[in-house]
Amino acid sequence: MSDSDSVQQMTIEWTRAQPSVARFVSSFLRDRGEADDALQEVALVIVERFKDWDPERPFVGWALGIARRVVMTHLRLKYRDHQIQFSDAVDQVAASFERLEPQAELMKDSLADCLRQVRGHSRQVLSLRYTEGLELTQIAERLAMTASNVGVLLYRTRVTLRKCIDGRLKVGRPS
């Protein structure tokens, strides 16, 4: 594999894995700046060691292994004065992320497809609640509805989305 092919492959694999690695890192490092720094460290290690990755194994698992070590280093430095053992917890969370990653991507794709089908007031309520972060009373004022009606509409829309997602996930699963 040429250097440009290797860089292209690494870029593709990192682009796919980065959202999961970022979620993993931020689940332990709650400070956004610290999490961003750690994610950059992971990316640098991946660039330096990409030639060591075995393409027969999932890239996300390899990247999460690197992220696990980076997170452990950050936690040890942050809590060096405390007698805390993070290793088992970090290992278990990394394994869970690796195991659940394919399902999470399928769920995100299903949600996006199902959201495209939402129309009218339901679409407005979802946007106001989850994009703009408004409370039910604020949404009610904006749409000239009662907060109770907004709550019922939001509940029904979420139930419909859940059914749509479940249906898509059943179709997407191998028998």
C-alpha cells in the first residue's frame, strides 16, 4: 500500500471511528477542553501508529484501545493525589463502546430517516424543544397552544419516532 493509499485509508477509518472515540473520551473527561485535548492525542497516536493496525480487526476497537490509554493517563494525572483505580471501569466502558458502535450508527441513521417523515406542528415542537432547547411553556407560547397540549404532542411524536426506529432496526437486522 502506497503512502497516499495508507493516508486515505487512515482518514476513512478515523472519520468513521472518531464520533465513538469522542463519546468514549468525553464520558470520562467531562471538561470539554480536556476531552478535546485527549481526542487530539488519540488522533496523533493513530497517525503515528497506523502502520501497526491489523486491517483484519475492527479499527474502532483499535482506536478505542488507544483512547483508553490516553484517558487513563489523563485520569491518573488529574487524580494523582487520590487512591482511585479507574482501570477496570475504563476497560469495561471501552469494550461496551466497541460492542455497541455498529448498533449506535444504525440507530442514528434510523432516527435521521424517521425524523424526515415528521411534519407540521410535530416537527415544530421537536425543533423548538431539541434544537432551540425551549421549555414546554415557551413552546406553547410560541405556537399558541397550552403547555399540556405541547407535552402530549411531544410524547406522541416521540412514541411514533420510537416505533419507526424499531421498525427500521428490525428490517436492518440479519435473520
